[in-house]
Amino acid sequence: MSLKKQFALVALLGCGVYSPFADTIQLKDTAAVTGKILAERADSLVVDVGYTVLVIPRSFITSVTKADVAGAAAASVAGTSQFYTASAHPAATRDVSSLVKQIGEAVVQVKTPEGLGSGFFLNEDGYLITNFHVIEGETEISVEVYHQRDGQLDRETYKQVKIIAINKFHDLALLHIEDKNAPKFKPVTLGSADALSVGDGVFAIGSPLGLERTVTQGILSTKTRQLEGELYLQTSTQINPGNSGGPLFNLAGEVVGVTNMKITFGEGLGFAIPVELVKNFLDHRDAFAYSTDNPNNPFRYLEPPSRTKQKAPVAK
């Protein structure tokens, strides 16, 4: 079979397996080869077409159109879930100070009558993530948001907060601000913990001991710390009570984990839930929907004490 016939066959078969993420090599006889360019040589291109690899002489090629991998990946993610934004490939790293200015508004303080924690917005409609243990046993929840207006941050408290979904075993909770006059909120982008390497820089924003908008920085100590049957990201980033539920960012400003605990008798021993578990929780949030009528719900309330009947006054 001649090289031209091979190209024609590949082009025909390629019509059935075409992907918008593939490169397109246009040939002189109006045929085209679609696949992934593995190597570019001075006299030829090496192309993976899915079921075989072709070496195409440049003398047969009229033009090459390369796929926008980053844009295609982002479009693919946006198409599968409008509830949150995720990045398939880490963006370029930046300095922490500029990232904090950009994403600081997305990090909030979550308050209950028994304590406080941190959280972060997933979308502009007021859906946010925090730890389950931050709101465990509580229904009176408020969220403090730090809006950036005229170059400064204004604190605003929202008290109409609804529990949407909970996962006790992964220590995650999804909340929604339902205040009537709530504005559009600034969300974060979810990254990938799998893409991290041990030693990569990370940073956290939260409210340790109630000190809101505290920024701490460190490195990823290990990706596979097993605690009570679950794998956590271990980080030297300082994590303290009040950081729980807040985001752990990579140096591209993407969330790679949710901070949830530390070893109290040590320093620089903080832990975070990998963001892959967060995505799974959000993608299947209907299965974890919170309902007071659900018998498997971990919230338990005792019956209120009954009123004692007042005795009739004794006549004297």
C-alpha cells in the first residue's frame, strides 16, 4: 500500500475517532490526519492516531493545526460541571502575595454557637465548602465574608445559611448562603493534588483561633499520610484550630486540599483532605444531601424537656 493510500485510510478511519483535543495535519491531496504529534523532526512528524503511529514526511504536509490543550481541558471541565470550576493542568506559579490579593475574597469564616472554622466559595451563587466537624450538631450557622470594595476589605455577616450536603467520613460539608440581598461571590478554582510533588510549595488562608484572613506558607511534606484508614496531604504549613475547612492552595492559586487537622504536640504537622475527594463529594452531592428526615443523618437531638404542670395555689 502506498503512503498516499495509507494517509487516505487513516483520514477515513480518523473520522470516527476524531477528538477536539487532537492535532490536525493537512496533506497535499486534501486528506488530513488527526492525532497527537509525538515528535517534530526536520524532515517529518511522528503522529499517534490512536491505534498506530505514523511518520509523515514534511513534503506531504501543507499545514499543521495544533490543539489548544489548556483551553480544551478547561472547556471540558466547564461542560461537565457548572457547579464549580476545576483546572486539569496547573496554571503558572505566582508569588503568594499577589495570589492572596486575587483569591482572598473567596475564603470565609464559618461561625456556630459552639465555635468557628473556615471555608471557601465554589461558585458565585454562595455555595461553599467547610469541614463537617465545624458544623456538626449545629443548624444555626453564619458566614463572614470579606468583600473587597474601593481597595479595602469590608466584613459582612450572612446568617441565612443552609446545610446542603454532608459527608461525615471525609469530614466535608456543603453550605449555601440564602440571604435575599446577598451579592455574587468570588469563587476559587479547584486544582489537582495528584499533580503535586513532595516538596512543592503550598499555602493556606483561614481563621486560626479566630484571627481571620491569616496566611501561612509551607511545603507539601507527603501525599500519602494514612490516618484512620484515610489518605491525607501532610504539610509544613501552619494549621491551627479555626483553619478547619479552609483551603490549601498550590502556588498557582488553585485549591489542592481542605485543611482539617494537625498534631497538637508538634509543629509543622498539618493535614488536608485531597481535593479529589472534594470533587467526588460535589459531583455526587445528591447522595450526601442533608435532610432531618434521613435516618442515617448523623445529627441527633434529644427531645426537649416537658413542661411541668403548675400546681394550683393552696388557699389559706
